[in-house]
Amino acid sequence: YDLKYEQALSLIQLSKQPNLPIILLKPDNYQADQYASYIRKGVYDILNLDYLDRFYIGLLRALSLSRILLTQQHLMNELESAQTQAQSLAQESNKAIALIQEGIHIQANAEYLALFGIKNEEDIVGLPLLDLLQPKELNDFKLRFKKITQGQFDFGRFDITTLNNHVAIPNPLKIEFLPSTDEDALQITIDIENSESSNITASTTEKNTQKPNTYQLINRTI
């Protein structure tokens, strides 16, 4: 097509596939010192048909990148869908939910506030997670939390014994950490169902914790 590469770049960057790699066939007046300027503009690579082996290798590299980007996008869509389902399930399952960033609370729902005897959400913003949870096994919690912040969400579901006297339900607390759509944030959920419901579902919960759920498997794959 009679289309300048700048126009092709603009069209693709405005499309639904902005990361589609663009190969530019070597222009007639091309100079080697122009390579970096083309790359900065968004061209993936410049190939020369006079060197077929190099052209073939460059084409394969671009194709591999394209497939990786498509796979990544697919996994991200699956992850977002799974996270939405997990959040919906948490809300329907009567759970206390909060968002944590670098160990600090940035948001919480009404159930989470009531669980710790906090009246206003403004009072929890900026409060360290450890100040509320007050886990009895502090070192074990810190070790798990460190792994969770590194993306190892297989460690994200466990029970803790809290020393916080304001907690409205008996020990142990059933907590779970999940990634959040907010950058560098974690979601913590705490089961606040009554003791009878917890006893009824105890065997089911134990089975579920023996292996990662779908959300954790997708996140691990990414």
C-alpha cells in the first residue's frame, strides 16, 4: 500500500493491538546511524530483503513477540475476569474486605470496619495492617506476607490468631490475600460468617485450601 510508516504506526497505536510489532523494510536512503531514531518512533525492527537469512530470523522474532503479547493479553483478561469473580464471591459470602498498599490500609468495606470496631473509613486509611491484625505468630505472618507481596499467592489463604481485643469474631481469623486491580496493592478478605456456618463449611474450606484456586493458577502462569 502507498502508506508511510508513520501513518502505519499511528493506525496501529490507535487500534486495539497497540503492541503489534511493525517491521520496516529498509528505505532506499537508509543510513545505519538512523536505526535508533526509527526504533524510538515505534518500529520494531528494520529488515533488508537483500539478506534473506537475517530477514527470516527477524521475521520469526517479530512473530514470536506478537504471539507472546497476544498470550499475555489473553492471560490478563482471564486474570481480570477471575479477580472480578473472586471479589463478587467475597461480597456475596459476607466477607470483610480491605485494600493494602505497602502494608498500609488504603480502603475498606463496612464489614471490615465493623470487624475491628472502627466507625469511619477515614480512621483506617494509613493504618498499618499489623496494627489491626496483631497476629500471635508474628514472625510466621511476616514471612507469609513477604512471599505474598512477591506474588506467591499460594500462601495467601491461611488462619491467624489475633491479639486484638476489638475483633468482633472469635479466633482464628480466616484470611486470604489476593492481587488488586490497583497498582502495587493487595486485597485482604476475612471470613466473618458466624461460628455455626464456619463449622458447617469447615471441611469444604479445608479441601479448597489444599490446592490453589483458578485465580491463583492464572496469576502464577503470568
